[in-house]
Amino acid sequence: MREWTDGIRKTGIAFADFLDGKGIHCSPSAHGEYFVQLSNGVTFKLYTNRSGNYRIVLPSSICGVLSEKLLFAWEEFNGRTYAGIHLFVDGSFRDNAAGYGVIVISENRIVERMKGCVKENLEMRNVIGEIEGVIQGLSYCLKKGYKKVKMHYDYEGLKSWTTGEWKAKNEPTRKYRDLLDELSPNISIEWVKVKSHVGDTFNEIADKLAKKAVEEC
């Protein structure tokens, strides 16, 4: 048996036991080289790749409440919890259209999902969507009166332009840098770098929202 196949099967059994402890009863019902399926009233899959990156994939038929329980259970199973306020942002670009996606989490609950089109500076492709995602996410947090947020991002410039590690060489990045500097007395940002396309649950959701926004543009 291939190493990654054995790994995903063992992970499926361990996650089923973890869920059972939370009153969500599932058991492995099918498996393949790169996935294990868990079922009992609901059916969903855990996937892996040869690099050992695991991700959870839920069908759209699962109700919102259960979907959220499974997502946060998977995160907790992997040692990640979300006390406080967290933003996950991503951008996308296709066919001369850019979009952004944002997930807002408050105390281990998804409180907002946002997406939208970006009409200007399309020469920056998906990066302009990433920038707009940060701006829209912070705007939401300020309206809610949040004073501190953990910003989960995958494009290095989002942080580095604000710290001066990267020089803001064009008008959009300078405006972005200046805006975040202007907002700094009102909201504290802790930057959390994540890897893209490796199964990070909420980064993946933000990415899907950004792609959906591009489709709607």
C-alpha cells in the first residue's frame, strides 16, 4: 500500500473517533488511493496527495450548521482553533476579471462570507483581488467594532508592503499601504502566513469565493 493511501485511511479512522467524541457519529464507508469517505446520515470525504497535504471536502447538500461543525472539528483535529477574530482573504483573476473572497471568523464561528469584483488595476491580476479582500475584510471589522484581528493571507506582499519590507512601487500598492497605516490606530493586525493550495480549510473557502466572484464579474 502506498504511504499516502495508508496515511489517509488512518486519518479517516482517527477523525471518525474524534467526531464521535463530539456527538457526530460517522465511520469510514469507502476509500481510494487518495481519499477516505465517512458516512452516517451524511457523507463527506478527506483527501490527500503525495506530499501528505490533507483536506476536508463537504458536499453542498450538507446543511449549514452541520457543515460548520465539521469544518471546525476538522480544524481542531489538526490543532487549529480560532478564538478572537480571524480574516481569511484571497484573490482570483481570469479572462480580464478580478475578484476577492473573505471569510470572517469570530470565536470559532463563521460570521461572514464576502466576495466581489474589482474593476480597476486589472494589470495586477489576482493581486488586486487580494488587496481588495484585505480592505473589505478590515472595513467589515471596523464596522463591527473589532479592535484586533488575525489576518490569514497567502500573498506575501499583503504584509510586506505595510511593513516596508517590500517597496510600494505603484499607485495601488501605495494607496493600500497608506490606508492600512491610517487604520492602524483603530485596529491591530496580526499577520498569519498560510500556504496556498495545500488544503488550508478557510483559505480554500476564501479562494472559492474569489473564483465565484470572478465568474459573476
